[in-house]
Amino acid sequence: MPVLDEDARGRLTRDGIRIYDTDDFAGMHAAGRLAAQLLDEVAEHVWPGQTTGAIDDYIRGRIEEEGATSATIGYKGYQHATCISINHVVCHGIPGDKKLKDGDILNVDITVIVDGWYGDTSRMYVAGKLSRKAERLIQVTHDSLMVGIEAARPGKTFGDIGHAIQTFVEGQRMSVVRDFCGHGLGRVFHAPPNVLHYGRGGTGPVLEEGMFFTIEPMVNLGRPETKVLSDDWTAVTRDKSLSAQFEHSVGITADGAEIFTLSPAGKFHPTYE
């Protein structure tokens, strides 16, 4: 039997995963839509010579204009509205004075709070001309996310999601990062479960209707190992190979996964018009 939690919305499974009500999907869609809309707008602010700090300033200002809240400003001491990760930076890159160069690829990751609901998403961008190897990495990473979402349905397990992503990526002779994972969310930023992007099918908690979580595979052209720099945030590939990431927030429905962070303008993939 599930464990009831009287102090918060929904109920908890034995694995500590919250099950939300059907009515709660609307709140997640509102938060996810704003996050995705802001990332749509970012596309026009990415070019060689632009600084990551300027991109972050734009997002911070737009979140304020929309009457929403940035979930990352003040989170564990972090002071920015985005994480911006360039080339061999896997995740949690800190915005600053660094100027983008022609051919740089970057992931912009944001989380907004709208009426208490968290919308968390990230996607890839390109400054200038995209190289062939970077283009292939971005495509494989994007497709691995969609493969993972396709595997997310009631009765399947979280291990099935990770196995689907890992099998697809390694079949393209790339590697999946093990050191970071997706997570539950809803009216909190991070909650159970940890959503691994690798693993064995049939293992882990069983997916149920009403679960909300992110799927956010990080894929490297080289080996999967990472290290965190001295700022205690920025994670990079140990072999300095290129890395890419895409992230959606999803909710499990009766017959699959509903994506909360779909791009209103169809710009989730950097080469899509």
C-alpha cells in the first residue's frame, strides 16, 4: 500500500515518489510553458561574441517581467537564473564574462516557479556555424531524450527509461554521463526518484500515473567520466570531449508521458526552424 503524506499534495509510494492528482497537471503545464517560452527567446541572444552573463541577465529580467520566480537564484548559494554549459562542460556551468566563439555549442538550463509549481528544462544552442561532429552529438542527445520519454509509461520501471537511453546512445558510439541524473519535481525543485539515464530494464520503481519528473540525459562524444571544478558547480568531461544535454519535465498519464516543457515556437532543437 502507498504511504500517505498528510502534509503535502498527493500521496507517496513506498519509494518516496509523490503521486499527483489529475488537476495538478495544469500547474505543471503553466510552469513548463513559461520555462520553454523563455528558452525559445534565448535563441536570438546566442551568437559569437555574446557573453553567457548577458544571456543570464536576459533570462533573469524576463522571469521578473512574467511575475515568476527563478528556482536557482539562492539555491545552495547559487546566484544565477541559468546554468550555461559550453562545449566540454557537462552541466552547471556558471554564467559570466566568457564570450562565445564561432562553433561553440552550449546548454542553457532554467527552472522557474509559477504559482508554486516548478518548470525545469534545458536545451542546446549553437553560436555561429555548427561542426559536423557537434551536430551529430546534439542529434543523438536529443533523440536519446525522446527515446527515454517513449519508454516512460505506467507499468514500466525507471530502469526501463535508463536502459532505453543507454542502449540508444552507446549504439551511436557515444557515452551517457553517470554522475548526474533527472529527478522528481512538482511543488518542490528536487524530490525522489533519481532518474538515471543508464541501467537495466525491469529494475527500479514502477512508473505510476501522476508521477512528475525530469529526464535530462547528458551525452559525451568521448568517455562518460566527469569532474567538478574548484567552483564546486561546473562539471566537465575528464577527457575534454564535447558534451550535450536536453531536458524535459514530464508527467505520467494513463497511457504514456505528457511533456510539460514543449517549445511553444518549435525551437527545442537548435536546427529546427
